Amino acid sequence: MQPLVPNRTLSGVALALLAVGSLCATGRIAAAQTPSSPVRSPAPAYRSLLDQYCVTCHNDRLRTANLVLEKDKIDVEHVGTGADVWEKVLLKLRTGGMPPPGRPRPDQGAYKAFASWLETALDRAAAADPNPGRPALHRLNRTEYTNAIRDVLALDIDSRSWLPADDLSYGFDNNADILSVSPGLLERYMSVAAKISRLAVGDPTMRPVRETYKVSPLLLQDDRLSEDLPFGSRGGIAVRHYFPLDAEYAIRIRLQRDGIYNIRGLAEPQQIDVRLDGERVKQFTVGGQIGTTVNGSYVKAADADAGLEVRLAVKAGSRLIGVSFPKRVLAVGGVVPARLPVANFILSPTARALGFAETMGVASVEVGGPYNAHTPAETPSRRDIFVCLPSSPSQEEPCASKILSRLARRAYRRPVTEEDVETLLGFYRTARRGASFGAGVQRALARMLVDPEFLYRFEPDPSIAAPGAAYRLSDLEVASRLSFFLWSSIPDEELLDVAARGKLKDQTVLARQVRRMLADPRSSALVGNFATQWLHLRNMRVVAPDVNLFPEFDENLREAFQRETELFVESQLREDRSVSELLTANYTFLNERLARHYGVPSVFGGHFRRVTLSDGTRGGLLGQGSLLTITSHATRTSPVLRGKWILDNLLGTPPPPPPPNVPALPDDGIGGKAASMRERMEQHRKNPVCASCHSRMDPLGFALENFDGIGKWRTKGEGETAIDTAATLPDGTTFNGPSELRSLLLSRREEFAATVTTKLLTYALGRGVEYYDLPSVRTIVRESAAGDYRWSSIILGIARSVPFRMSVKRQE
């Protein structure tokens, strides 16, 4: 097997000479080397270095950090035999974390030479004897299952109400170790498969059901809320609903209430538009009296939405339902009243007397049906499934075989066998007796969707490999890994065809496919799945800043925060920028609501657009409200959370978990006096148990203290005290404020690129990155440096890497 790790820029001999030369210059090696002398291994010199500076703590008696570096425990001459230990040592050396601050350490030349030599030795050992690891049997997670259904059956479903959310491991919900199947979950999959097959085929026996789409009561509905709603509208909701049959459906609207009973905003008459695929199908008028008239009948204010229902015939398929209010601008004497940040809350009698009216809003839209249904003539799913239709009984089974062979090839991600098709035809034949041709196909589809080859990503071991030996995956297995990595879904026909012909072994073909897949809209899954989990952006759904301290925070701002970061990361990917621009980019995406929060002028309307930032304090991820909010507490900022987030997600050096019984941050300063956040944190760090970790985390967080708990810029903190953002790291590095913090991180762009690579590799493999994967990470980072660490370089490096293209045969 050829080594997959390329030669380094400096040969091992050159690095050894560099190491020895550095140590000689400091007097650590007494014997001089002459040009005629043979090149000696620097390992003995590094053994002496370890004994002098490291073994004092890392010995068999103390076992500090559970790490033993004594000579009889770990061999410097053969680092490959103890690679798990040496990778820990290398990490500490590269981050300057060993020896700890205050302890004696070698001079900088010897320090760096040892790190370079150790890295080279580890990488060479890994190239000579690759260990790609082996993921557990990998079930499709909920997102992958949803996308696979879309790409197999041309059917968009919302599986959140059908399947439970997946747990996280190593920061991602696609980790194979936790994607198990219990008997209860298997029953759920069987039920879901039956529902999906009926929707895809268009089963005319389906009973009417009601599906409700809710609007958050904290969402202000005083402006256009979605690009799917018309210009000049406000509030409401836009949802994409799948209508399974050609039939009648009922769309019912429920309005927001103050508490349980009273509908908001009934003082003024309001029009409510109901649209289907952009065309208005009904307009209601509500309000204008203490009571209101609906369909000619006087009703109580609490029941004003009782008649807001429209019943209409709809063709089967995915349709966009829009419910909104035509926007009106009320002005007295030419003065337009300012927007009330609390418009969706109950107004006091005084506010009502001053003329402020509550805003009417939509609470939910309910879709019921189908009624008077019949099988649709055509839908995207039926068009994709029924590639043939039999005109006689003798044509039925050949047609069914053609349909099922084609669908099974997609679902199983490989060419199908006669046995595969015969199994599905058995279910077709059983259901076809006494029912229609479509019913037979439907039953076979339901069986296909619970087949282990659909629910799992199988990678069977080759019979010729020895137990425990590394081997190359087949092209079809690599294709499946690649598609779930970049699309969170199955391979398309082109990728499957290339793999079936064995062409993915060609590095040029592989690179062409990676670039094609990145250009495909389906690669947005890298944002929706990878980036949102890596950056902890999904936590925006559950953060709850205290509205008394942050009254401007509402559901609109929550959604804007998330949308900004998603659009920003997607632009970085689509434009194939350097990953370091995540930190330095001088632009972001804003709508009027978010621009007002950031203090950016001349941005109007609910539409997000790219905006160049003139102020350097808010550029890149570190200035975005989403990340600043999820790293804060409900009532205040948290330098600890922000610093920990940077260490973990940007520098790849997360602090250890806090020890038990750590004292909480004091509410006041010494003697009960009022104190700033910084003063209280300094008081907290005086505890030796806390100081070791906080000395790394807190300075990074202090630099961001100008941003409050919801990311708004400020110059004063608690008690109107001036914000102090000056910070010093344990190694003496000083910086002040977000701009200098960004510069500091940029000076460590290789570490940042390695962190991005490690996170991407974890996501791509569906397992945690282990010590034996780190040589591959370093190879990817080194090779992508020539391309300025662009996204495509790193992603292609992962696709070519040992752990992605290889596996280890299970031990028997």
C-alpha cells in the first residue's frame, strides 16, 4: 500500500540537523558534530529535554494530567508505538502549554525544534502504518433521512413531527456511535415509511387530517416577515404544505390573543389575505367594533376569528400557503409614530388612552383535508416513481420491476441485484391482490424505506483483508461518504454512475466531483447541518435573554441573528474564501431590524442584503449577535462562556471540565461593594482551582465585553462603569478589544485552519477525531496552505485523506 501522506518540505534528516543544531547552540549537547561525522538521531537529546523539564510532574508517581513521560514508559526513539501519548505532548508544545507558566522551560529554539521533529516523526510513522479507524454502523440521522426521502422520491417532508431528534456526540448529531435503533424507534420508522409511501403514490383512501403551523407569540407582526409574503404586507406566516391528493382542503386562521381570550387589535378593522402559491384566494375583514361581524353574524371579541376559514380545491403537491395583513401606515399630522418594541404585549390603559393600539397578529394556520379526494394525475413524486404505467395485466409486473429497480438503486446507493428486486416484488404482489397497481407499488416502497440498506450506511469488510488490517473503501462506499458529507443525503445519478464504474480512485475525477457537489444547491447542508452545530448556532432556538434587562430582544431579532450567520457562512462557502475570513470579513447580511440593533444606517425592510461594515469592531463571526447571545447568560454577558467558545471552536484547545464544587461568581465585590464584571471575575480567579483554566478563557472573553448580552455595542457595563477590554494571556500576549482579538486569532490562522479541518473531519466521518487521525489533519492543513486555506482545499483534502477513504477490518 502506498503512503497517502506526502513528503514534507524539510526532510527528516534536515529537521534532525535543525534540532541538534539548536540544542548544541544552547550547550545541551557537548559532543560537536563535524561534516564527516554520521548524522545522529536527536532522540537522546530530546530524552534529556523531557527528563529536565517534563518528568518532574509527568512521572509514574504524580501522573499529572494522567500523563507519564519517564524513559521506561515512553520511547522517544519510536514515537509510533506511543502515538496517543506523543500527540498529547505535541498539542501542548504547539500551543505553548507545556511546561506551564512559571515553570522552567527550554529556550525557544530547542522548544520549536522538538515540536517540529516530533510532528515529523509522528507523521512518518502514520504514513508507514496508516490507521484510518472504523466508525460504528451508521444509521441515517433525522436530517439525512429527510433529505434521502427528498432525493429518492421527490417528496419534501417535515420529519420533525414524525421522528425524534438525534443526540449530539463530539458536537454533531451524525455521530454513528449514538445513532442506534431501539425497538420503539424501529416501529416509528415502519409507521413513517407507510405514511411516506402513501404520500408519494397518492393513496386515495387517506383519511382527512389537520396540521397546525404556529407562530411564536413573541414575534412582532408589524412588518413583512418573509420573502415568501408579498411586498406591502405585514405579519402572518408563510408555510410550505404538502397536499397529498387532488381534493378539497380547509385553511383556518387563528389570531393572537392577550392571554387566552381577548384577540389583539380589534379596535381597527383589519384585512387578512390568504394566498396559495402567491395568488390570493380569500380576504377577510376583522375588527372595527367592540364586537365584530363575521359572515353577517355578530360575535364576541374573543370569538372574532371563529369564521376565518376558507375551503378550496387544491391540486396535489407542495404548495405555499401565505397569510398576512396588508400593511397600513397610520400618521397623524404627518408624523409617523415610532415602532413600539413591546407592541405584542398587553398595553396599559394609559397607553391605550394615548392612542397606541395593539397589533393584530396570526397565531396559527391550520390545514385540514383531504375531502372528496381522488388520485392525482401527476405530482413530482408520481412523475419520479411511475416511469411506466401498464396498459394490460401482463405488463404490470415488468413495469413494477422497472420502477422498483430504479428506486432501489437510489435508496441503497449501489447497483441492485435480482435478489433485491425480488424481495420488493414479493411485497408488491401481496398488496396487488385485490387492490390497484399503485397500491402494490406503495407497499413495496414502504418495505424499501425500512430496509437496513436504506436506513444504514453499510460498509462491509472485504473478505481478503486480515482482521485489524487497513483497507481502501470501494468507490461506491466513498461516494456515499462524500454525498452524506457535502449534501447530508444520498449520491445523485452522476456520482453513483462514476463510482459504479470505479472512477473515483482517479484523483482528478474525485476533485471534479467534489467541486461539482459544492456548487450544487444541496451543499447548503454544510451550513444548515455542519456550521450551525460547529458554531452552536442551533442554541439560538432556546436562548432566553431577560426581557426586563434586554427589552428589545424579541422573536424577530432571534430569527435575524440566526439568518445573518447562516447567510454569512454560506457566502464564504459559495465564494470559496479562505476560512480565516470567517474572522476578518468586513461584511455581513442585515435586514432593517438587525441593522437598527447594530446601529447600521440606511437599511430598510425585512429583506436581508449584503452590507459592508465601515466599523472594524463588528467584522467576522466575533461581531455577530447570534454568537454573542448564545455565549451570554440570560441577565448578563459571560467572558467565561465567550472565552471557552473561542478556545473550543476557533483554536481547538477546549479547557477541561470544571472541577466539582467550584464557587459561583460573586454578585458583589470585596466587602459587598459594587463591582464590575471584570472585578468580580478577577476575584473569582484568586481561587487556585479556578485560575488555571480562567487565565486562558477570561482574557479572550474580556476583549468582547463591549458587546452586551444580546450583541449590542456599549461603552459602559453594570453600574455605569466603563468597559475595560484590555487582556493578557498566560504567555504574556496582550490585546485590547475585539479588533485586536481578531488580529491575535489571525496570527494563529494555522491553528484556526486546523480547528476547522478537525471539526469538518469529525462531521464527515461521523465519529470523533482520534489521535491516529491527527497526522491526516496536519497533512490537509499543510496542503491547503498553498490555497490560502480555502474551503474547497480543505474539503478536497478531507475527501482524499486516509480516514475518509479507508477503514479497518473488524477484529474477529
